[in-house]
Amino acid sequence: MTVPKPQKRWLVDQLPVELYTSNEELGQAAANKAHQILREAINKKGFANLILATGNSQLTFLSALRSLEGIDWKKVRIFHMDEYIGIDPSHPASFPLFLENHFLQFTKPGHFHPIPSEPSDVNAACKEYESLIRKYPADLVAMGWGENGHIAFNDPPDALFNDPHWVKVVDLAQESRLQQVGEGHFNSLDEVPKQAITLTIPALIAPVHILCIVPERRKASAVKACLSEPVDESRPGSILRTISHATLLLDQDSASLL
């Protein structure tokens, strides 16, 4: 197993931050940490629960994690963070399909719980998914930060640090929708759905361990804001500075404005 060493480690309030030379090294380092957390959970309890993010920034991590040996994936239950409302499950931008293409087909976990994109009752679907993630508390969430500092689809100004719900319907900020076009998942802004189902911030910080994986220069402004400006709901990712069970991993590009 390759073990990349961070160029630098430091604390921002309670949040440990690690800087790596490249996206590839960052992804491998995050995969090594996830591997250890999942193996320890399986050894202790006989199973592990994992929440995964989607998006291009997670590709090096997912590729590295699926390549590591020593995890009995049949003992792992996987959830994800968000899904567009109304998108065809076979659309290339569907998040469960993204995970199938980049991770699930290689690991074949014991259970995968997709957030439905076309539920007959959206509110009932949210309550059902919330009951699942409460029933199977996550040992690890691997997340990223959006270009506007969002986590999952908790976009400012609607992100709530003390949201009473764990899963809900949200209106997507234009910046988030433009990011999806920029990543190549849609051809135009008009194609991007305007609503999604998302795990809320309380659900995302509830797991035992949090790995926040943030490579790429397009995330540099969000990284600077979330780490340098006050903790605030206008910078959702900044909430990680208030907890001690998260680690933020950056590469040279995403840390370039620090």
C-alpha cells in the first residue's frame, strides 16, 4: 500500500488539515484512512456503515479505495448524500449511477441504499431515508466541499447548522447547478434539475469519522473562505472547524489561496 505523506499538517480551530502535493496523493491518503476506519469497524462490530459523496473531486479517492485489498465489502452498507429530483436513474448525472460506475461495480457491497430520484411521495422518501441512516449510524462519511462551500446539497443561504431534519428537499443554488455543467454532467444550465433530496448538515457531521476530500483549483476560493472567514451558514463547509472528528485533505491547487 502506497502511503503518501502530507507536506504539511495544521489545525484550524478543531479541524485537522493535511496538504498533499497532488490530487492523486490526496486521493490515496484519503483511501488509506478510509480503509483503516472501515476495517476497524468491521473487526469491532462485524460490519461498517459508509456514506459517500459523488462528483469529479471524489474520483481519485474512489479509485484508490476500490483498489485496496483487505475490506470484506459484503460487510459494508453504503449510503450517499444527495440526488436530483426528477432525474432519470439512467441519466449520466444520476448520483447512484455515478457510484455504480466508479465504485459499486468494483466492490459489490453488502447493501447500497440509493436516494430515489423519482419518488411518488417526496416527503415520505425523505423520512424513509432518514430512518435508514439513523438505524445504521455511519462509521465514516467521505465528503467534499462545493465551489460555493456547500456540503452535499446544503447551499447557502439555505444551509442550516441546526437543521431539525436529517434528510430534506432543497432548492439548488445557481452556483451549484453551474458547477454540474462545468463538471460535464449536463450540457446546459437548463438541463440541471432545480431541486434535490439531500442529507442535511446535522446528518453529515453525525458519523464517527469524517474525511473531507477537497482537491482542484476550482475549490480554492471555497477552501479559503471556509478556513479563513468566520464559521457561518453562508460557508457551510466551515462547520467542520467546530468538531474534532473530521479531517480535511487538500492538494496544492485547492490550497493555493491560503
